[in-house]
Amino acid sequence: MQSSRRKFLKTSAATALPLVTTGIVAAQGRGGRAAGPGRNGQGGPGGPGIQGNPQGAGAGRGQGGLPPGRGGGQDAGMNADQQLIHTLLENRGAIRRQVNKLLNGVETLTETDNNALRPVLVRHVAAMQHRVEEGRPIHMRDPLFRELFRNADRIRMDVQATPKGVRVLETSDDPHVASLIQQHAEVVSLFIRNGYDEVRKNHAVQA
């Protein structure tokens, strides 16, 4: 996807793929089950800490069928990106996410009051933006993710930093891709609500 179609904020805020379903999702209690050993991080001044980066099951290797230059296998940044995802899942109770569905996509807002968690969120969305732009898919075991990355060059993303997170406008002129964006938003909402149990599932593309 041409970089001219994207706005990347150098103020450490970037964009991810769609975030949640309409409304605000704030999971209660601890953020899911660890996939392996973790460690307790230290929060910012006066703020809570975060559960550290657990090691364990990743998002799965990709499958074929992608356009040239969009391979789905393991790449050099996969482990680092997966650790960011694990940390967010472990601390999902501290994340609030909102999305408004549009005719051609979604507008999302993801924030946290945890000063230690916000940089993790920002790094995650930046990493996902780069994956879309560079054709480096993730979580390709899941049919919905696979189809979304297959059509990544038809997605437009605009980003605004917020004091506690990031706002993303994600749209497409292609009705099929706009639907994929909305479906993915719903699935990520389930990730926040249900944690690892949801991540392990496959999600079919809805017609």
C-alpha cells in the first residue's frame, strides 16, 4: 500500500487494524490467562503496573494464497509483535475501546488510564500499521485475518493521537473490504472481552 495513503504520527501514536464493536468494551478483572511465564512490570508515577510479556503460543504461521510480496510465514519481527499482543491481552481489563461503524468502515478509539500500558498499545498499533503497509501478515491461521490482509492495499487509515491512546479512521471504497474491516472490529472486541480463549478460535468471513 502506498505510504501516501497513510498518515503515520511521529508522536509515538500509530494505527492498527479495526478495534472494537459499537460501544465501549472494558473487560473486568485480570486480562485473560497467561500463555507462559510472565513478570510484573512497574507502572508510571502513581499509576498501576502491568502484567509482563508472557511467552507461549503465537498467532500461527500464515498460509498461501496471498498476492506477490505478501507472504504469511514467520518474520523477524513476529516474536516482538506477539509479546506486545500478549501484554495487551494480559492487561485487557485496563483497556477501553470504542468503535463507530460507518458505511465504508469504522472509526475507533482505544485508550487506557494505565501510564505503563499506553506505550505498549501505541507500539502495537504502530507495528500493525507497518504490517499492513509492508505486506507482512499476522494471525493468518484465522480466515478473517487472512482475507483482510489479502485486501490490505484497499484499506485507508488515518490516525489521531489522544492523551490516553489513539483514534483510528479505517475505511475502504470496496464494499467487501469495508465489511471485512467491520467484521475484524467485532472480532477484536471479542479478543478484549474473552482473552486467549477467543484468540485461539478461527473466525469465518461473513458474506
